[in-house]
Amino acid sequence: MIDLTRRNFIKNVGFVGTATLFCGSSLLAQNTFDSFSNSDNEDENILSNFSKSNSSDAFLADSALLECYKKASLNLEKTGYQPSGNFCFSSLDNQLKMFPMHLYVNGTGKLDDLLLCLGKNSKGEWISLKSLSGFDLEAIKVAMKELKSKNSTVDLTNYLFPSPSNQLNPYGFETKRGSVFLKTQLCYDQTSTKIVVKEGSSIVYEKEIISQHSLTVNSVLV
């Protein structure tokens, strides 16, 4: 078993599925998320409570946001990630903005989708919060669906998405109502992500989710 969260391929991303990052090994993974676009089925779209807008317009209206985005996306772009269209998602209070990015590898295709999350802190400054990989988003999607079945009226984005606070935990992030722990592990035959959702110090959801993405691993990383 390979504990990918121990490997510093990309800061704050639990998994990166690109063979170019691994020496002496072959790893191919399709870690794609299918709900970046608006969906008519809100049960299948975890971003339905966020507004979708043109990212160029957002940058023109807020130069500080653009500068924060440039700095936050630099390391991702160095490893092959590129913006996934000219759009972003914003929370209702405009304190959280999420920018889709994707990773392509020649001969393999798209390996990963992620959301680069930026937040405005109490001083009104934009800061980098977290990069949510495809595996993270898959786990959040499962958690949202199961939590919604228990309480359909609560705004689960306050429990499952980063808030503009100090994000010190490499395995998760703080939210408006608590915190989320995410840890992805890779085996030969499957990938699993453990997710723990807390409200304050109380656990409200905990599950190990087996990924539905296709995966091939030809050698073990140590």
C-alpha cells in the first residue's frame, strides 16, 4: 500500500496521477470529476450552491484576486496542470472562489481534475486555502449525498468546503462549521479516500470511500 499523502508531489493535493512525477515506476490514473459544469441534477452536482462566472471578469474586477491566483497556481502549472476553461465558482458571500484545473499526459489523456480554492480572510486579503483533487472531490460528493439524505435543508457547503482561515492541516482543511480530513491511499487494485467531517470537535461523518476511477499501477513506490 502506498500512502500518497506522505509524498510531497504537490502541496495540499492528496494525489497526483501522472507518470512523469515518478522515477522508476509506472502509474496511470484517471482521476476526473464530472460535475464542474452546471448540472440539472443537484444531487449529482456538489457545486450547485456556488455561482459560476467568467474568471477573466473576476480578475478584472479584483486585481488582488488575480495576483493570489497566479501565485497559488504556479506550482500546479509547473507539474502540468492547466486551467480547465475560463470560469470559476464563488460562494454566496464571495469569500471563497474555486478555479477548476486539469492534468493531461501525452498518450494517456486527462488524469486529474482539481479545484484551486482561494479565500478572503478577516483582513480582506485573498489567500490560498487548498487544492481539492479528483479523489477529494469524489469523497466530498459521496459525503454530501449521504449527509443530505439525513438533513435536506442544511447548507452542506459550510461543512464540506474550505473557509478563509488558516489552513494548517496537510490532510484536510477548516470549514465554516468545523473541519474536513481527507487522506488518499493507493493499492494495486484500488484507490481509497478516508473522509472525516467534524462540526467543532464532534464527528458528524466518517467513511472510507473506494474510488470509481480507473487505475493501473505497475510498481510499488517506497
